[in-house]
Amino acid sequence: MKRLCLILFGLALGLTVQAQHLFEHDYPIVQQEDARIRNLMDQVSKDSLEATINHMQSYHTRQWDSRMVYEVQDWLYETYRGMGFDSVFLHDFTFVHQDTLRETSDNVIAIQRGLVYPDEYVVCGAHYDSYNKTPGHPDSLYAPGADDNASGTSGIIETARLLSQCKFERSVMYCGWAAEEVGLKGSAAFAKDCADQRLDIVGYFNLDMIGYLEEGHRLHVNLMYTTRDSLIADYVYDFSHVYYPDMPIWQSWLVGGDSDYSSFNRNGYAAVHPFEDTHHCSPYIHTTSDVMGVSVNNMDQAKRFTELNLGLVATLASLVSTSVDETETDNLMIFPNPATGWLTIKGPEIQQIEIYNLLGQRVKKETCHGSAVQLDVASLAAGVYVLRVVDDAMNIHSHRVVIY
């Protein structure tokens, strides 16, 4: 959580007078539970969340200008790669800090391609960097960042772990943001790139600090959003009231600070941020005491926030099936790979072929009928792409191809 001295009422007003959303969408009206969504939410594991938080706090620091933050980036990348998503990539960016152009670790992005509306994205994310406010060399300062924000990152990873075995109409994007603590730099760069490329993001859900509950307080949700995001906020309220009728949830603002949902809002996308408590959040963040058991003191709350995030994402992405029947390479032949001018695909009766670059943009689409298709790829720039083939049984074949 980026801590700043802000007059947040003025900030809120400023955000509400920005331009309208790049894309306008309707949101589900949730009036009763979906048994499939409830079943997925019930599978959220406190043990899994705790293991992720413990692993992330085991790094001496995850500060943006430390050497160790690159190890965290690589670990997060391999974690998503192991879940078998259609595309996992590193989003590189630079930013100006203290009048100097700086670099840091990359944003880590995993994409799960939708079956019906693959060009519409439901996005959830959390920043993985940490911070110690004590002056000193970034490599020497201990910055465990358990609540801020290993807790939120664990919720996104757990959401991805469970939803990776599902099929959706819309595409789902799981994100790990870099350099949040120095001014939302990673999410701001990515959201701007998405807006510049007119990527259709239906909604963004942010997790940042979900593990601390003040002693004597009841589990609740403070929901942060701007006025123009009231439609997606209404969706969150309706969903929460149906699935957690006894849990209070209301709009609130931080007394000082900001988080990555603002990057999406400022770039024309609907975004919300459920938060542990705007007035009684963990007092240990940005110190050496931001650790499990002290700053993360309530795993029931961390589980609840993760369940909420998972349910909101799965419902908005339109759950089709709770099992993925991905067809492996023994049923699909792709050659030559690497390719230069033409790519040949042979296998089951092929209905549709799409090619996506590693930013998740569709660069080619062909509707076809036959078990052998030749695809002209001469116009594509050299690089790595994701080939997505849909056969007549609606099985999805996703494979990486290299274009020279």
C-alpha cells in the first residue's frame, strides 16, 4: 500500500470528473447463489494462503530497488507457468524517480483465454513489492511485507490456482504488480499500455492488505471506488450480500495512501479495491514487524477476501465449466515451429484459430473447417506467440509458437 499525504476527499472528487470509461459494460445482477461458484469459493485454503505469505516474507526484502526483488519476480512467473495458463509473460516498464529514469522488476501477467469473448478481460491483481520506511540501503533493510502485500498476492495466486481448472466465456488476467510502493508504477504502466491499445477490460479487482483485523472488530469489507465506478461497486455489494449476508460492507476512503485500482480507474477502466480497514489497517506495514502472526493476524479474513475475489472474477467472467479439457500435442500437430511464412496445423476438425502475442492481444483470427489448415504468418513480427485452436467439440488447444 503506497502511503502518501493526500487530501483524499479532493482526490475522490478529482477522480470522479475524469473521462468516461473506455468501454461500458453491464454487470451481473446477483440475486441467489450459484452452486458452482460457491463450491469454488469453499475450496479456498487457509493453508495455501499462509504458505504463500510465509514464502514471500522469507525474502529479506522485496523492495523495488533491491536485488532480491528480481528473485521474487521469477518465483511468481514460474508459479503461474506451473498452472498451465494460455500465456504468462513479464511486462517491462521504466519510470522516473527523483528525476532519474529507473528500472525495476517486471509486472507478472497470466492470461486464461475465454471461450466466447476472448477479447474481453476480467482482471485481478496485487502488488508483490514491499517497503521499509527506515532510511538505508535497500538490500540491507529487512522488509518482510507480510500484510503489505504478500497477503493480497497470496489471494490472487489462490484465485488463479482454483480458477485455472475452469472455463469462462471471458478471458481472465491474473497480475502481480511491481513498484507499487514507489507510486503505483507497475500497474500504472500496464493500465496505460492497455488503454493505449484499447484492451477491453470489463473490470479490475484489487487485493492489497487482507490479513489484519483489529482486536475486537468484526470481519468486514471497506470497499474503495470512485463515483463513476458505482455500477461495478453495486455488483460487488449485491454479490457480497447474497454470499455473505451477515458481513458488513461499505464504501470508505484511506486516510492517506493509494493502491493499484487507481491506475485502472485513471486509465478509463472500472475498478474496485476491497480493503481490510481504512481506519484500522495494520499498523506494522513498512516496518520489520510486518510479519505473520503480528501484521497478518487473521487468516479467516484473508480467506474471506480471497473467496470474495474469486467469486467476483468467476461470475463476471461467466463460468462455463469447472473442469478444463485441454487437448495435448499428441492430438494436434503444429509445424514448422519456429515458422517463417506459413504454419501448418493438423488434428481434429478445426473450427477456429487465433494467435495472441505475449501482451494478450489477438493478432490473427481465422474461421476454418477441416483437419489440416495452413496459416499465413508472414505478416507477424518475429517473436513468441500463443496459438489457440478450437475444434468441433469445443476443445481448446493452446501452444506456443515462434515466428522468425
